[in-house]
Amino acid sequence: MQWLNKVVDKVVAAHPGGEILIESGVSPSGVYHVGTLREVLICDAILLELRRRGRMAKHVHYVDDLDPLRKVPANVPAEYEQYLGRPYCDIPAPDSSNQSYADFFLGDFLGAAKELHIDMEVVRSHQKYRSGAMTGLVEKALLAVDDIRRIIEQVSGRKLEKDWAPIQVMEGEYLKSRRFVSIDTASKVVTYLDPADKEVSISYAQGQVKLNWRVDWPARWRLLKVDVEPFGRDHATKGGSYDTGAAIIEQVFGAAPPIPLPYNFINLTGETKKMSKSSGNIIAISEMTKVLPAEAIRYFTLRYPPPKQLFFDQAHGVTKLIDDYAELLAKKDKTDDDKQLIEICSVGHDTTVSSVPFSHLVASYQAALKDSDKTLEVLARTEYQTAVEAQRDIISRELKFIDSWLAKWAPAEIKFALLKQLNPADFSQAEKDYLISLSQKITQAPATADGEWFHKAIYELKESRRMFPEQVFEPLYRALIGQKSGPRAGWFLSILPRDWLIKRLKLEK
């Protein structure tokens, strides 16, 4: 966790006293996906480390729900195009409930954030604007239009249009970009030109006027007194929105910018583009929390420094992720970094990752017909008997996530179920002879026979009959699970009910 300690060292040095405020922020334009996760979990990690050092700290999650809908996401009905330009807080929810579009997607995220044990205060943009909290900052920005124009052009290196203004105005129910004319600070009124070049006056005291993104971001920093903020690397380019925001807050709003912490994106494995709500190539955070334990999700997100790009593989990558975390937990000589990472991942909650390899649990659970109690019985007959005795509750909790993973993400080649019935006619005579011979060997197996015993029994038959591997394993798996391959054969046979196994190898219906 060197990256975390360096960040916190820098924050503490810059703010030796008082409460430290960390901000994350997302527009509720659609489903909160795994890509969003990195920002909020980085904030949470900073918060936890600051508190561990005895500092007062708070994580504020700012919801940009006064932003207008710019594009209809893939999972939202196409008829929502009628709301393009309307603020998210004023659009009806896709589920036809009484809540808003913003409430609908934010609620899903907040439920997932609770599952992840994220400690944060939610602040909503529309409430800040419409309550008047942003009025003074809107006023300062409009009184300094020329300065802001100069800052953006100098810092970004691009020329703004002649009629550029740092605001959008509400016309009817929609936000529109209009040409700014003047401001009356006594009456809190802005005058602008409509499309017909007619002057129109509107109050800016109750959210009818909204600052554009490049100005809204530093205004928010000033309002909340933000000390440190992670953000996507696209905002960290030279002359980008952070650079212009830093200059604007210093020169217009008279405050220091937050310490920046750019992070790289989380992509789905095989994807070259970052996750996009509009395209639909996402995994919802709420879905992820149903499939993976919170500590595993936090471990995936926080074990590497923010600049490193992450790739999430919901199918094959989950096995390695869980086993890597289990290995960290089981490590005897943990370094201080190891201990810190575990604390940040577990957040004081009981672990849900056992020392039994994930693939072993997956196979055992399926072999036990997805019965948790029977799975524990199966495991107790293997080399993991000690783990079962010591971690019974942990394994039971882990199996609930494995059940969801099998249902939602597991690759087809990993999933199996014992065949309820089989047709002997599907097997050649040579295959039948081999399976019956194996059944006869198994009738002589001691009650305590383990995977190694069954492994040797299979290979003794292979050698005595001079069989090729595919002649040994294919008919075996077809008889048991109806597939040409499956889990480790010796171990698999050792966990199956002995009477059932012998009867099945005899190809009895």
C-alpha cells in the first residue's frame, strides 16, 4: 500500500490540522458500473488511512444530478430521447415509479456502496443549486467571465467561441447554452440572448442557472472545501479540466485546489475501451456485490496503484482473484503493507474468503448438488478437513457467493451437475468394460480412500489396458456429468457418495 501511504502523507503535510475532506463525484446518467468503483474505493481507502492515523476525515460523494441527459444509455428505453437536455433530477425513473431518473440509478449504487462498507456522505447538485448554496459562486463566475475565458484559453491552449459563457440556463424544463449579456447582483438576475437574439432575464438564485462543467467543478471544490480528489486520467491531461479548474479556483474563487489523484480505468478483459453507460458494455456495481464478497472487490480495486490500468474478468479471472486474496490472508509472515491492505479490504468485517481453493469449492459445491451442508460434508472427507473444522462459517458464507457466480458469470466449461439418468447405449463396449472394471476396483477401496487413492486406481487401469488419456477420462465424465471433461478425476470420485458412484460406473439406470 505504498501508493496509499504516499497520498496520505502528502495530504497530511498539506493539511496539518482540522478535518480533511475527500470528494468523489459521478453523474447519475445510467447504471453505476465497475469503472466507477475505483474512484469511490480510493476515497474510502484514503479516509480509512487518515482515521487510522488519528485524523478527522470525511468522504463526500457529489451527485451531478442537475446535469442534463446527453445520451440515452443502452439499458434505458429509446423514448427517453424526449428528455435529452433535461436534468437527471427532473426526468421520470425508467421503472415508472414516483422517483426521478437520478434517484433510480443512485439508489442502486447506494445499496451496493453499503454492501461494500463505504462510508460517505451524499451531496446532490440540484439541492445545492436550488437551495441557493451555489448562488454566490455563480455570481462570482459571471462577474469574472472575461477572466475565466482567459484562464481556459491560456491553460488549455484552445480558443473559445466569441459568445462563450460559463453557464447554462433553464428554458422550460431543459438546460440550454445561451449567450450571456449581463448580471444584476442586487436582484440576482442574469440576462441572456435567446436563439432569436431577444434578451431574456432569469433568476440565478434557485438553480435556474447552472455553471458549465469546467467552472462547476472548481466552484464545487470551493463550496465543499475539498482537500483531495481522485478522478479519471482523462481529466488529468495537460490543460485538461483539472488544470483549468485549479487555475479558476485560485484566481476566481480565491481558494486552493484539492490535491489531485488521477487513476486509470477499469476495463472488461478483452475490451480496449473503458466501460460506457451509453454503450452498455458494463457490469453494474450492484451486480458485482451479489457475486463477489466485498473484501474481494476492494482487494481487486485497491491492491495496485491508481495509475495502473485494471482488467476485470468476471469468468476465469474470479478464481485467481479469490485465491490470491486467500493466499494473502493465509500468509504467515505478513508485511506491514500486507496487514494494511487486509484492513482496508475487510474494514473490520468477518472474512468471507476461506483457505480452500476457489476451484475446489466450486467443484465440491456442484458435486454436492449445490447443498451447502453436503458440501461441507464432502470437503470434510478430503485434505481440507482441518479447514472445514476451523472455517465452517466462512465457507458457508463463501458458498453463497459461489452459487451466484455459477448462476451469473461462471464459464460453461466449469459448470456441471451429476447426471440424474444415463443411457448405457451411449457407451461402446470397450467403454462399458473399462467403467465396470473401475467400479470393481472402487468396491475394494477403504472407507478413508482419498483423491490420491482414486487417482492411482484410474491410472492402474489405464496402464493395464494400455489406454490413451481420452479413453480413460471422457467416458468417465460422460457417465458422471454428461460432459467430456470435468474436475480432477481422482479428487472428484473421492467426494461422491460411494454406493451411487459404484452403481453409476456399472451404467445401471
